[in-house]
Amino acid sequence: MAGFDSTEAVRVEESEPLRSDANTAGPTADPVPGPRSEPTDAPGGAVDIATSAPPPADGAPVARAAQQAIAAMHLSGGALPRPAETRIMVVANQKGGVGKTTTTVNLAASLALHGARVLVIDLDPQGNASTALGIDHHAEVPSIYDVLVESKPLSDVVQPVRDVEGLFCAPATIDLAGAEIELVSVVARESRLQRAISSYEQPLDYVLIDCPPSLGLLTVNALVAGAEVVIPIQCEYYALEGLGQLLRNVELVRGHLNPRLHVSTILLTMYDGRTRLASQVAEEVRSHFGNEVLRTNIPRSVRISEAPSYGQTVLTYDPGSSGSLSYLEAAREIALRGAIPQQEQHNPEGAQ
């Protein structure tokens, strides 16, 4: 994969193993080297990706991987309550490289493995979410561009994800790069996606929208269509830079176009508990955003980075990895958070 030196990345992880509590919020403890699943037979302790990584999805290996992921799911608490109505969640952050796409596809896969029906809408012209889910998205493939610009029904472009039952994707193609300009003259340009989702007839528990790293018309369409905003924040120095403008845009959309919109979830990504900086950023984010921040942190993990090059999420690529288990737990938190207000609303006095 261009620009990605996986061998070097794995060599770094081999020399600096993740601490066992890297995905858990709380006070910093001494680093505890955890067990490593990666073999170290290659020269210098580096892993040969070509021989150690799982083979591309061809039936049995992926089926076994999915079963392991489901087993891990049951260890973390079993099946989750399904929402009373479809939860439409916008994964957004104008800063690039914070894990938006990674968070979108892995949360979606985790929710699907928990038994939900989930649709991922790839709204980024780069199409990385489509790649990570193993969905073909070359120029001739019907895509979300056709939905936004040509008014094609959403059901005509949705494809099932091969490796995960109950998971679907509306892919993005390079055509989407010109959609911002083409939508300028279209009537009700900000609500094209919202109308497409509301017309979708198949039952869904969750819709996750992967936004581009900008605050243009595509992101505005997502904010108008959704009710919840999920913001991944990288545990590094510039984590909060530019976040104020995103929050202001959320307020503007809520005030003028979508009164239901609110920031429901902040997820800390690329967390390395060995560093004081990561702990300081996590503490600052939690003090600023409070209850919106999930207790689960997503650790910095080579396995999470490798998975898309095999057209997989980390859930099927390496079900037992710290990244896989962290996303399963984060999805569990999100599902339970959504269930509590609904239970209170429908059962305010605790009656059966």
C-alpha cells in the first residue's frame, strides 16, 4: 500500500509492546508488556506481513475469524439491546488522520457482530471506508455520488459486506470529488442525503456516515441527515486544534437545519498509555467534554492499520487483538448509551 511501510511499523510495535491497559481509561500505570500474537522469526524481530497476516477473505478463514470475534463479543457481555428507531451517526472531524474512517468501519462491524443491522455511508471521495469493508468502488460502480447528484435511490447503491452478516455499505467513488461543485445549484442541496436515507425501505438499527476531513457541503449533508455526531480525537498534541470550528458548525446546523443534531460521542483514538502526553490529552478531553467521552480508548495498534490493506476490518483480520476488543467494547458502550434514554422515555415509572 503506497506510503505505508508495514514492516517498519511492526518492528516498532515489536520493540515497544503495548501495555495491557492501553484501551482502558484511568490513572497511568507502569507499562506492562502483554502477550504478542505476532511471530518474531523474521530477521531483527520484524514480522513478515506476507506470511504472518491472515489470507484474503475466501470463505473458511474469514468465517473462523468472525466466530472468534463473536466469541470475544460474548466475553464482553453478550448481545445488546437494539435501538427503538434507527440511530444515524455522523463520524466527523475536520482534522485528517485522527481515525475517522477506521472508527466508522470498525464500530459498524462491531455493532453488526453484536447483532445489529448497520449501514455505512462512505461520504469521503477517497473511498477508504469502502476499501476497508472490501467493497468495490471503481468509477463505474453505482455510488453515493449517484444518490446525491443524480437522485438515485439509496437502495440501488448499497452493497452487503462479505465478511460480516448484517453490515452494508454505500460506497464512494472518485466522482464524489466533484459533488460539492455540482450540488451548488441544486435545490435543497443540504438535505439530499437526509431524503435518501428517509426513503430507504430496509430496516436498519444504525447508519454510520464517514465524512471527509473538511467542513464542506458533503459534511453539511451528513450533519443534516444525522442525529448524533461521533468525534474521534487522536491522543496527540494537536488533538483539539480545529475542533472548535466543527462544534460551531454543529451548532449552526442544529439552529437552522436539524434541531435533533447533537454531539453524543467522543472517542479517544491512537492511545498509547506508555506516554505521558497521551494521558494528558485524554485527561484534558475528559475534563472538557465530560460524559460524551467513552470510557474505552482505542489503542495505537499495527493490526488496526494493517486490516484495510486486506479489505477487512480489524474484527475479522485479527479478532483477538487489542484493537478488535477495544472497538467491540466501544460499540457496546454506544449501544447501551442509546438504549437508556429510550427505556426511560417508554417506561418512566419503571412499570412493566
